[in-house]
Amino acid sequence: HPLVHIEWFTKLGSHIAETGMHQVTKSTRQHRRRVSIIPITRVVQSCHLIP
């Protein structure tokens, strides 16, 4: 199966009134970004984060 590279982020944070969006940050462990390589068949839903 094809593989995908996943970059993990924190759960939804506070709601920003000006934009109507919630804030997230990159998830880290021991000061390193959390990433995973998984089979594409395990992806349930994707999302696009806007800077």
C-alpha cells in the first residue's frame, strides 16, 4: 500500500474572534516534531491548515 507522511498538531485551542478559527500548534515530544508514516488506508480524514 502507498504510505503517507503525517505531521501531528495539538487539539483545537482557543477560538480567535477576529478570524472565527481555532488555534493549533505543532505537536512535539522531547523538543522534536511528532510525525508518523502510515499506510494511506488508515487515513480517515485529512485537513489543510492555513498559516
